[in-house]
Amino acid sequence: MKPFSARVAVTGLNATDNPGPGVAVARALREDPAFNGQIIGLAYDVMDPGIYHSGLFDACFLIPYPSAGREALFERLAYIQDLVGIDVLIPNLDSELPALLDQEHRLEAMGIRTFLPSREAYDRRTKARLDELREQHGVAVPRSETLSEVAPLYALAGKFNFPLAVKGVFYGAEICHSLDEAVAAFYKAAATWGLPIIVQEFVPGEEFNVCAVGDGEGGLVGAVAMKKLVLTDKGKGWAGVTIQDPRLTALAARVVAALKWRGPCEIEAKLHPKKGYQLLEVNPRFPAWCYLTAGAGQNQISAVAQMAAGEKIDPLPLARVGTTFIRISLDQIVELTQLEAISTRGEILPEALLETA
């Protein structure tokens, strides 16, 4: 196994009941026997639990929220680059990507490499455009309509049978059993996430998820399918198990090929009792449960980091079926000096740097 040494920056360090993927990404990378580099944590809040995960990060920094804009982010990255160095950046939140896509040349000029999708692929996988995958590539997608105002919803209710799924443009989905519920869900989603709103035909059946990595040319680097066993009240998976179903893998491969997807993504699908697997969403980053890929013997996180660094990787092995994850809550004991450092300076530095700071 070829050693891999790089300084990898990871975002999304929230680890509550609605966790970001960052801790899982860092754990998978840290536990790869071939990895002998450093991991830099990039957090948005001093109370992001991942900052204080013992032995996981070599340094941590606060970065500006995506709402602050691209220039604020790049200014902060330049500071971190000068201080500790970043070879590879793995962003793990949807809201971060608009500032980073099409900026590879600028990041590489700073010495930072990424493995991200094209802007076109990112736009084509949005909920509002999933119908195009069915029409142009034959991907099984439930019927949907994109609405910028509530009035068309009244006519749409006559064409679609209830229940319906009303979805925000970024996050959230509410199953509605009547027109009144759909109208209320429309206004709620619009107030939370803005317009447009997606109204989708409800798909009965069990939900499945695939963590996949594309090579950017239509090829599938790796895919691990999972069935959720326990859900939180927010609908997030608290436990899940790897499965193997050629039909689900074929769906993932078709989506990645249609989009020419580059980098990680999560494919959400439901198994309709008569129509087979139906694509619900394509999330443009690693899911919070991605550590399961490493646990099942297919470390997609390490693969993405190596490909971002320009390394050629061996074909990823098939994931072990029946590998199960169960999330737990732990009290992490930390030194007050750590909290003070991130609160006052916005950074937790290695001891060697602290001596000269």
C-alpha cells in the first residue's frame, strides 16, 4: 500500500443530532494505514463538537460562514495556508460549494487541490432539474414540478395524486396528504429556504442511500449502498447497514455517468414495489454516514483525497455486506485552553507553532 502524505483540510465539523460529514471524513482519513499526513479542521462555530475530537485534527480554524461570500473565504484560506499549509481541501456542506466551484485555478495557485464537480454537473443534479435525468438519460425519477408561486399548486393538485412531497430548494421535505397541507408546506419551505419549491410525486417503499464517487468522466470510482435502520426525529440516519443490490448500484452508475460527476455524492432512492428504484435526490458531497464506507472496506474518503492530490489509485474493493454503523453520543473532555484559543484567536495550533506565535 503506497504511503500518502498530505495536509488535508476538512469542513463540516458539526456533530450533533443533525451532524455534518466532517468528523466522519476526518476519521476515515486518519484510520487509513497508508495516510501519514495531517488533517486541518475548518469550523464555523466555536462549539462545533468536531473541533474537540481527541487526536483527530492537527490544527483547527474558524472560517467565515458561506453567507460572508467568496472573498472572505479565500482570504481566510490564504491565512491558513501561510500558517500551516493545505494541500487538499474537502468541503462537506452543500452551502460551501457555490463559492468553490469553477475556482480550481485560483485554489491551485494557492497550492490547494480539490476534487469537485463542474458547475454544470452541480446545477443539473438539483431537485428542480432531476426531471432532465429522466428525459435525457432514462433515470427513473418521480414526476415533479418546480413552482415559484403558490397559485399553480392548486392546479397541480388535480394532476398529481396525494400524498405529495413538498421540498425546499436546498433542504427539507414534507409529505402532504391534502391541498391545505401542501399549501402550508409551500409557505413554510419558501420562508425557510426561499424559492423555488419542488412538488414531487410521492414514492411508496423503503428508502436507500448510496455514497458514491465519480471520476469526472462518467466512471464510478466506488459505491457503497446503505439501508437506514434507525432515524432521528429529523429523519437522519442514526444506524444503518450496508447492502448489495445490483439494481441500486446500476442506478448510481447511471446518475454518475449522466452527470459526469467528479468527486463524492450521496444518492437517495426509494424502492417502489412495482417500478423499482426511483431517484429522489443527489446530494453533492459526502454524507454524514460516509465513515461506513471505510468501515466496510471501501475507503472513499482516502480515495478522494488522493485523487485531489493528483495520485492514481487502485480500484476500490467491493464493500462488505452487512457492515453496520450505530451513532453514539459522548461527553468529550477538553482543556479550557482549547475553547479559549478557538474563541479568542479563531484557531487551535500545534504545539510547535504555539511556541512561536
